[in-house]
Amino acid sequence: MKFTARITPAQTVQALALLAALVGVATWSSLLLTSAESHTPAAAPQVLAARSDSPALQWFSNETAPVDIKVSGVIAGGSGTVAILSLNDGAPRSYLVGEKVGVGVRLVGIEGDGVVIERGGERVRLGVERLGEGPALPILARP
């Protein structure tokens, strides 16, 4: 008995298609899994600093966004302590300890006369803004 290999044309096309698919997977895998060198020119640091006010640049930056925080007051109540903060001259809003105030900025403590903010791993204490002296009021007494 003699073994004769019978390969039909359909099997030949199928084998060639499988071989082409395997070559394509191998080629694209090698292209996609290797790291490419960046061909973008390095920007000078002063150019990046000049454009730091761009919202799109701040979205993709690892640095904390510049936030101007003003402490309007602190309130201690039955449900906890709340700090009233104004961000970038905006409307005052209440924040709890541990709450995120801005990108990379967190409220870590509320004290009787101020708050403690953490920015990029650095803690800063901000005091409550004091109001000026009010007008002297007359003493009201019955004659």
C-alpha cells in the first residue's frame, strides 16, 4: 500500500490564507509591541511655563493646577466640621476633611481658625480671613 497525499485546491487556498494570517499577526505584533522613539523636538522649559494657563495642557499635566484658595469660615456641627472655601475668586462652597478641592489639592484638616491643605505632598495651613471691626452699637436698655 502506497500513501498518496491528496491535496485539493481548496485545501491549498485554505493553507495559504492561514499562513498569510499568521504572518500578518506576527508582523503587526512586532510593530505594535516595540517602543518607538519620539521624533518630536524637546520644548524649552520656559515655553512650557508660558503655556501653563492652557486648560488642555493642565488636563494632561502631572503638576497641580494653580488654585487660589480663600478660607471664608469653618463650621463645627453635629454631623462634622465643614470648611467654607472660595476657589479662584469663585462662590464659596463647603468642603469636608479628605475632600478633593482641586486637581492635586486636598483638604486634610480643619482647625478652629483655619484649614490645612495638601498640594503635591506639601501641607499648607491657611487661616480664616478676619473681618474688620464693625460699627459701635449703642447699648439698648429699658429706662
